[in-house]
Amino acid sequence: MTDTGPPYPAPDPTSNEIGKFTIAVSPIGTISPFDVWTTIISQFANSPILTQVITDFATGIDQTANFDNFYDNIMNVDTAYGYGLDVWGRIVGVNRTTTVFTALPYFGFEESNEAVGFNQAPFFSGQTVTNNFILDDVAYRRLIIAKAFANITRCSTPNLNAMLMMMFPGRGGNAYVVEGAVFGPYFGFEEAGDAVGFNQAPFYSGEAISRMVITYTFQFALTDLDLAIVQSSGVLPKPTGVLAYVAVI
């Protein structure tokens, strides 16, 4: 007689039964398939027709593969891609499409330090030139993790520096946060100690220099993608009531 009973030794207890998951204790990820033999009482274990019907039915409704795919493709941000990352983006509050504002030279006076003369650039039209970037999965995942970090950070200098290290690894230079603002020099007399002469800097505009500020400082060139993330994603947090500047040196 053909043995149609359960396998021996019995497999490990399943982890996807309803009511078996213990928060903060049970593992998350690949789960064991449901053991259908736990539903068959012993006197029917050697009935080939009955056990075949039950095992076929269990195979047809088994959601183990779907649970695994859901976790890998959507729930786990480290392995999610495509639609899964779009879901994470909505959760943390960042879009896959970001915008970088491009400052083009326009006709103007030399003192502005960013304008050019006749026959070199058009008049300013009043409209800001922008470029849209659609992030690929690798860049979008980096942005999502950084935004999630920004959502819960205390905005202390060590926390912000840790976020910058995570966002810009291996760039050949440092990225860090310092208290205060990095302002360029203005035209003035040598006695000021921080002023420069003619044709080297603009006149001081008379605006008050804020003291409650922090400066995100980058010691490497920012790509267009970096600028899009820094300028428009809202991923660089700042404490309440504090201004934030970006300096590339």
C-alpha cells in the first residue's frame, strides 16, 4: 500500500498562520509555507484521494509566494522597486520627479556679480528656468530613506551630519552642517577685515545678516541631480525658526 501520510519528520512550524505573528518577535521576510497536514486528522492521513484533494486545494490558495513578493517588492524599502518605491514616496512625502532651478546669466550691471553686458545675454523675462528630473530607483531609494530620516530627526548637528553621510557617500569630499551662515565678501575698506576692493564683490545690500542659521556645506561639486534633491525635495531639514543655506566650496 502506498504511504500517503504526512512527511516524516514533520516540517518546522509554519510562520504564516493567522494569530501566530508576534510583534517585535516574529521574523519578517521569507516565511515558511503553510503545513496542510496539520488540518488532516490521523485516520484520514492514508486516504490518497482525500489527501490529494486537500493538498491540491491548499496549493491553490496558498498565499506564501504573494506575501513574499509583497514584502520584497513593496514593504521592504531596501529591495522595493518601481511601484513599491512610489508607494514609499507617498508615505514619506517625496516625489520621483524633482525640479532644479537653473540660474542663467542675463543682461545687467557688473555690480550684480551674476549679470553680463551687451550682446552676451537676454533681458530677464521674469520667469525662472527649471529642469525636471525623474529619479531612477537607486536615486529615488536614497531620497526616500533620507526623507524618512528627516521626518523623525531632532535636527541636531550630529543627526544632520549622519543624514548627509548617508545621502552623499564616496563623493571625494565632505558634506557637513555648521552653525551660522557662509556669506560672500562685499566691497569695502581693508580695515573691515572681511571686505574686498573694486570689481571683486558687490556692494553690501543693507539687509540684516541672520544669526539663527545653519549652512549645509559641500566640499565637492553638486550634480544636477544633487541640486534637484537639495533644492526642491524638502529633504534637508532645519530646526524651527532657523534659516538654512547651502554652500558649495
